[in-house]
Amino acid sequence: MSDTTANLPEHDALLDTSGLYCPEPVMLMHNKVRDMTPGEILQVVATDPATTRDVPKFCQFLGHELVEQHTAGEVYRYFIRLAG
């Protein structure tokens, strides 16, 4: 994927965890989804490579849908539809 963000899915909320390392991104995701409504889409931006493992497991464990996942250099973007 190129560095452009023009083709990324629409989202209802953004959580930027850039510069944070495991377990902080997942802890912040737990807090963020509490403030959101089922069906909404959360975009998570991360720089920790461990999120490529942690975010899909987070979604699987809690029943959320990982709609899309993108990597551009050292930036990881996840689009998560919250479970109902």
C-alpha cells in the first residue's frame, strides 16, 4: 500500500497508539471500545509490530470484526467493527 490514506475505509473513531508498545495499545483499545456503539468502526494506528498479532486476537476474543488491516512502512492501521 502507498503512503496515502485516501483509500482507507471510513471510521467512526480514531485511536492513535503510535510510539506505544505491548500491552498499551490493547489496553487503550479496551478503553476506547467501551465509549463506542456496536457496529461502529474504530481505526487504530500503531507502530508496535506486536499489534499484527495482538489486534486480530483482541478481535477474535471479543467478537469484533477486523474489517481491514494495512501496513505502510512502520505504521500499522486496523479497522475494527465493534460487535453487537
